[in-house]
Amino acid sequence: MNVPKELRYTESHEWIREDGDGSVTIGITDHAQSALGDLVYVELPKAGRKVAVGEACAVVESVKAASDVYAPMAGEIVAGNDALAGRPEAVNENAYEAWLFKLRPSDAGAIATFLDAAAYERVIAEA
């Protein structure tokens, strides 16, 4: 399973990357896309939307099931990856390039509270 060391992770299988401009990029992990199977639809949040920690703000739908994607931290949506609307399978091809949305967190330091790669690998090993 691909778990890039430079990212942070949630137990609900989202990955988080600091962008260096105060925003973060969020997607679903390789483990999540593998469990879902072939994605056929992605619903993304609109820029400007304010989200709370743990709020469902995106949906990924596969041939098996639809799953919510949660905001790992509170903040404002900066952008959704509109390219996925016509090509949701890009998430299956490379979950770490096919991000879902960008968020400007209310608390920039919150990213330090998420799982590092080693801790996330333990989570998926126990699943």
C-alpha cells in the first residue's frame, strides 16, 4: 500500500498535504480508493464554503458504494479539483495526485495533530 511519508492522515482515510501558502490539500488515501473500487462519480465542495471538523463535505461513489469524505479540520474551502468531475477514475490511478479539495484551515497548527505515515500504516494494518 502506498503511504507517502510527507503527508498526514486521518483514521477515516483522508490524506492532508501542507501547501506552503497557509492552505492544505486533501484527498482520499490509496487504501481508501482500493477498498472502494472503481470510482464512477465525485461530488466536491464549492469554494467559499465554511466547514467544521468532521463535516462531510465531499462524496466519492464507486461501483460498490458511496462514501462521504470528511473535513479533517475546520476552515474555508479554497478550491475543488474540478478535473475529477469528468474523470473520477484518476483517484484510482493515483490517489495522491488526484486531490479532492483545498482548505484554508482556521487553525494552521492543527495539521500536527494528524497521523504521520507510520501511524497510518498501523491503522490500515489493523483494519
